[in-house]
Amino acid sequence: MSLDPILLIGGAGVVGRWTAQFLRASHPDVPLLIGGRNLAGANDFAAEIGPAEGVAVDLAAGDLGLGGRPVSAVVVFFTDEKIAGLRFAQSWGVPHVSISPGIIEIAPEVAAYVHAPRAAPVVLGTEWLVGATTIPTLTFARAFGRVRDITIGALLDEQDAFGPAAGADLERQTKTMPAALARRDGAFVWRVGDDAKGRFHAVDGTEMQATALSPYDVVGLATALGAPNVRFDLAVGMSSTRRRGGPLSTEIVIELTGEDHAGRPLRTRHALVHSGGQMPPTGLGVAMLLERLLGLDGNPPVPAGLYFPYQLLEPAAYLARLRQSGASILTLERP
């Protein structure tokens, strides 16, 4: 299948590199445009990853400075305040994926989609690690007849890789944004002040001080599972593996309570641990989204629509590749 290049805006950054590497491993001939402000860096990575080309991207230009060059999809790895990448993708009728806007920044992308709903698929990709939280949670929830409480604690190791864009996103979403969204007794509420402080137990049982966060997992899981109580807390500190003297990892602890299919009380506690830290699962999620959107996985391309990642990624295939990339899924005892 002949395919126009996939445009990765910020593709020479940490997540962009992982995305390109996962794509290249599965689809050696898919052409890539590595877009960025630093053309030299983009060219260097393009030469390394090939077949690819580095391009300078101008977010102030309607054609992004590409001179009318066609693309098959657009991914933006940082917060694009002008939604220039999305407007460009819609003008070509090709899929668009973004992974950085916070939940209170969702409106520009939604408005752009509402005004051109038939133009192309638009993926609101700011789930925590792009599928690595939602898909395991939805998988664990199959044991339940009804889920009442979803409590997620994410742990980033303080020594994990933070590129400039990722660092800026984390700073914005944990310190600049005034509140984090949660669901409580069926109502969506904003956690502020002391209510925005949290804690959870890491995989090794260590209690972690945390901060409320509201990636799209909060609204997605609340809606998909009908759970009246959903919260997400993020801690940055030493991961359980590093506390044991090993290399760093990233952890996602997922606790569900409710009733099983016979109506009996049920509580489960699982964790996803990735030995490569936060960036490999994020890059894998983006790569698999592109494969699904464009039909590179052997299925028909995705029609125009507004999507969360978990709606597009097939759970069994996703979890298999996540494990191959270095993830482990654990069943935990109560802390």
C-alpha cells in the first residue's frame, strides 16, 4: 500500500523517537516526516531512523511551512496552542493525534472537530501513557458486574527521562492548572487545595505522597464503566524497582471496587510496571494508534470521528505488544 508520509511534529523529541522506532520495527517502509523547529536535529534523527526526512515546521503558516506537501497523518507531541497541526490535518482529511493538552484545554480540539466532523479522525490522546492505564483498567473491570470506585495512582521515577515538552506538560498539569477533575458520587468535581493532595501505596507497599491529576482517563473510564467514583493521583519519586537496588521503572496502580457478576462485593488491585519508564509505553500507544487509524494493522482505516485511544486500540494486541516492550502486569495484595 502506497502511503504519504506520516508527519511527526516534535518527532525528534523523546516520545517522538520512541514512536518512530516502534513504527519502524513493525512497518520498515512507512515514510516519516520528522518535523520540528530544530531542523538539524530533525534531519539527524531522520537519517538515523529512515526512510524519513527532517522538515522545519512553522505553526504560524497554514501549510505548516511544508509547501502543500501531502501527508497521511499528523501527530503532535507537545501542546499546540494554535491547534495548527489539527487544522492542517483536517485540511488534508487525514487523522490527527495529540497527546499533551490537559482536560481543561480540550475545548479548541473539540470545537475544531465539531465544525468539521466529517473531515478526518481526531484522537484526544492525553490518556496517561496513551492507553497504558485505560486499557488495563477496562480489562480488569471485566470481572465486575458493576464498578463503583476506580482509584489510580501513577508513579514516575524522578530519574526518568523528561524531554523539554514532557517536562513542560507535567509542570503545567500539576502546578499551573488550578484544579484536577474527579468523579465523586456520580458528579464530576474539581479537586482543589487540600482535596488535590493524595497518597497511594506503590508496588512495594511504600506510601507515596501524590498530587491530583486529570488526564482523559478520568472522564473516559467514568463514562465507559459508569463508575460513580473515579480519581487519579500522580507521585514523582523513587520507583519500587529502584528502591530494591534495580533500574528505574514507571508504575500504575489500579484499584477497583464494586460487585462481581453474581452481585457479591469485589475489590481488585493490580499494577502495570514498565521497566523502560514512561516514554516507551507512550511511544508504543501513539505508534499503535497510527497503525489502527491508517489500516496498517490489516483492518480498514478508521472513519472520521472523535476518539479516545482506548476506543481504537484492540486490548489483546495492545497488551501483548506492551509486554513485549518491557511491561509487567501484576496482581497486588491490599496495602
